[in-house]
Amino acid sequence: MDDSENTSTNPRILDGVSSIGDLIERRLSRRTLLRGGAGAVALALAPGLASCATSDGAQATRFDFPEIPRGSGASHLLPEGYSAQVLLRWGDALFADSPPFTPSAQTAAAQNRQFGYNNDFIGFVPLDEAGRHGLLCVNHEYTSTPLMFPNVASDLPGRMTAELCAVERAAHGASIVEIRETNGRWRVVNPSRYNRRVTADTPMILTGPAAGHPRLATSADPSGRSVAGTINNCAGGITPWGTYLAAEENFNLYFVGAVAQDHPEARNHARYGVPARIYAWGRFDPRFDVSREPNEPNRFGWIVEIDPRNPEAPPKKRTALGRFKHEGAESVVAPDGRVVLYMGDDQRFDYVYKFVTARAYNPSTPEVNRDLLDDGALYVARFDESGDVIWMPLVHGQGPLTAENGFHSQADVLIETRRAADLLGATPMDRPEDVEPNPATGRVYVSLTNNSARTPENVNAANPRANNIAGHVIEIIEPGGDFTALQSRWEILVLCGDPANPEAGATWNVATSANGWFGSPDNVAIDPRGRLWVATDGNEFTGADDGLWALETEGALRGAGRAFFRAPVGAEVCGPRFAPDGRTLFLAVQHPGDGSSASYEAPTTRWPDFDAATPPRPAVLAIRRNDGGAVGG
Ligand code: FEO
Ligand code: CA
Ligand code: CA
Ligand code: CA
């Protein structure tokens, strides 16, 4: 969505991004560019590079499913013996009074009562012991405007109206949906006392050290403590106490207008790419116009905590977790009971973070955990050539984070997390997406989706390829399984791309088949058996639609990929989430039918309904093995 980058530190050669116009052009033609953009890569072998290329085939795979072939198609594809149920589609009813889905005449009132657009993160909060009844928590990251509305694609954002923008705002945010499984079939419970829509207009509160700071105050909210809505919620997490974290990512896309170069927020806004002027909302709602409300962008870019069991509770933006283009927020309980969250900032040359709560999680007294995320320490990662990860605290008054550099309080450090991390010398990464801890092994998987702007001059040990169009996966090893450690180890699990092309510099295990390799890793999941699964966003350059791959992390097959799911054309795959029994995999298919010139009238597929009058619909699938066994074998 936003292919701009951190240009704040070392000077870099920018590959053609010199204006907002270029940014929009790049956004619209990203997939086309990637298709033709292989180019030569210079591979500097990192000291921490894992050795995967063993030919010892003695160890059996931990996965048992027949691989699907590489390719592209109008529908999704699964291994033989598996089936997918379309559980929730954009426009589906969530409430007794939800109007029918009428794509040709959408209204904000209807969309507010229906499942939103572009499902991304999926969480599952069980309501029974077996995990066959629970709450599905789904992010609606953004709206694909040309695919969503009739007769707009030829002139955007010019054809947008106030009402269409209101529909888009209602299609953003999150859905909480009660679901139940009977005999292998899931159904949406409706009516349900839990079902809820959270949108770009839902009242929510700011909490933690930055709440109430004057930099968060606007004319609508002089207190700096209450905010309307959440936007661009990408990946996220479920906490040990059963709340749902939705990560606000590319919030800059929604802002228009400008502040003067000498405005106190000018440097801050520039570091976050505000305003990007992609959406038209600011034409009709002054809060998205920074010339009118220069502090409004400071109220986005946070982790939002939602209590799915309490539909009346306002969501809370937890400022202690920092402000950046948040991707995941998966957490784990450390041996001493404190909770550790891992987070990426998905921008080229931005950083990996972790947050450690000040207090321990208390499983027996849930109310004690209610505000655990308001108090703790935020750290940013430096990946050293020695193979160490140094976690550097973002604490006001320490090191360069002082008034001299414009940080007058911890609130300033949190509002401008990126600039604080720049000054600490964090390692610029190749677009950190999901970051997933494996509680059983003490290891953490970092998806680095790609970075075509990495040059031979600015490779580093943890990001060793120039023009990294294929991305890579890093494994962090927390010493002795202590997730709170401030010094960890790291290795590259796999450098993605085509292993048959020496110029790609890929490092798959030799057991990987011609279908088993991929590019552009994004959302990752650990299944109940502790195995790693990787979903992709931007894999088309490899000649295959985006999909889901199993990736071995242990033994002789470590670094071997295996193709499990292929999305319909134009879609990326998000939110892999296994039901607690491992027998259902929930998968989000985002922006099906997309393409460089795709529109409502001419999408690249009409998945999943395949009805000539219905546009493609982002949807959540429930995938099961036909014999009811564990997904993945
Ligand atoms: Fe929304 Fe970084 O993917
Ligand atoms: Ca993502
Ligand atoms: Ca994940
Ligand atoms: Ca992505």
C-alpha cells in the first residue's frame, strides 16, 4: 500500500521515489513493476546466515500434505483432501437488522452493520474449552476503492463523494464475530451479543504515557484522550488475557493538506509520510486535513486493544507501545510472567521492536491485566554482524532522547518513536511485517517482505541483499527462552526467491521443490504443533499468485518450504490463524480481483461468488482436512 521509505538516516539512492505523484504511480503499478524487476543482486553472506543446504533427507518432513502447483487462477487452490468454506465475506450480515449486501448502491448505514472490506489479521478467542465456539476478531485494513464502487475507477479520487467516503470509513476497522463449529462446518452466530463492528468513526480512548499530551489534542478533542476510530489495521495479536490487538499501519494514506515547513509537527509528519493524499476523506472531513488539524495524525499509528467479550467497552489506543506503521502485535508470557509483544514497522529501512510489560500477567485475576499494556518498556532492535540482537530502550532522558533533540518527555519519545529509534542507531530493515514468537521454542520469526531500494552500499548483515525483491525471514533466538532478554541471537532462516536462479541469492533447503519456494513473506503463524506457516503479499513476480507455505524450522529440513494454498488472482493472503485443536485454519483473502487496471466493472476475478453482477469480495476461509484431521498433517 505504501511503498515509501525511511530516508531519515543515511543518504540512500532512492529508486525513483521523488514525489507524491511517484508514490501514487508506484502504488498503482507495484505488481507490474515487480513482474519485470528482477535485476542482478549482490549477495553478501551474513555471519548469522543459517546453513540450510543440507542434502540429508533422512529426517522426515513435519508436514504431511501433497503440495499444490505454482501458478495463477481465478479461484483458490488447496491440496487434495482439503476443503475451504467461505465463512465471512465483505458485506455479510453480522446483526439481525443487517441489510442485504447491495454492491451497486452501498450506504454507510448498511456497511456499519456488515462485515468490512479487506480482511487482514484474524484472531480467535475461544468461548468453550474445545475451541469449537469462539469469537473471530478480524481487521479490515483498507478499501480497494476502484474495485469496491461502480463507476469510480476512471477518475480517482475525483469521483469520490462524501457518502462514498463514509462507506469506506464504515468498511475499515474491525469485526468481532461469534462463530460455532458443528460436524466440521462453521457458522456465524447471528444475532449474537458479541457481534460488533469497529470502524474509522468508533469512539475510542488513548491511554498510557502519551495520553492527554497537547500534541494529541485537536479541536474536536482538546483533552487529547478520545479519538474517533481506527484505520489501516494490518496484522495484530491476541493477548494472554483474551483481548484483541489491531495494529494501525499506513495511517498516512488518509491525510491531505499540508503544514508549513516551520510548523512544530512538520518534521514528525515528514518522517511518517504524512500526508500521502491517497484517500479522498480529507475533502469532506476536516480532521483528515492536516492544514486544519495538524495533530490528528498523531492520534493514529498506535496499537489498539479491543475487548471482544465486551462489545460496549471502548477500544483503547495503547501509547506505551509506540507510534509507527505497526504491523503485528503478537505476545508471549516470559518465564517471569511479564508479557512480551513483538512488532514490526513496515516501511523500507524501518525497524523491529519489542515491548516488555512492567508487571507480570496474572491468569487467575483477569482485571489485574486490564491495563498491563500501559506500563512497560519499548525496545528497538539492532542486529549486529556478530549475530547478536541488541534491544535498545526508548526511554526519555537516556542517550540522545533528551530535550536537546526535541524529546521533552516520554510522550514525545512515543509520538515520534521512529525518530527516537533513528537516533539510537537501530538496524534499518527490509520492511518488517509480522513478527511471531513461538512460545515452545523461545524463537521468534520476523517476516521481511522485500526492499527494492536496498543498494549494494547499504546492505547490512541482517539485510544482506541489494534490490531485495523477494524478502527474507529472520529467526531470533531468545536466550534460554527468556523473551524479556535485552541481548538475543539472530539467524537468517531463509533468503526468499527462486533457488534455481543463482542471481536471486536465495538460500532454501535443497529439499524445497519447484513449488515450495516463495517471495514477499508477510503474515506468519505458528500452529498448535509449533510449526511455522508463511503467507505472502507480492509473490506474483515469481510466476505464482500469493499463497500460504509451510516452512520447516527444525532438523535437517530446516529452511524447506512447501506450498499449501494459492489465493485467487490479485489477492494477498493474510491472518493465518489455527483453531485451538489445529483442525481448522482461518485464512483471510485480501483484495481478490485486484490488478493494475482492475475495477468494479472489470476485476481480474469475481471470487468468491463468481456472479456477473457482484464484484470480488475479500473473505475469510475456514480450511479443513476432509477427514477431520489436523491441518498440515
Ligand atoms: Fe499491511 Fe505491512 O502489510
Ligand atoms: Ca501485512
Ligand atoms: Ca501472525
Ligand atoms: Ca504487506
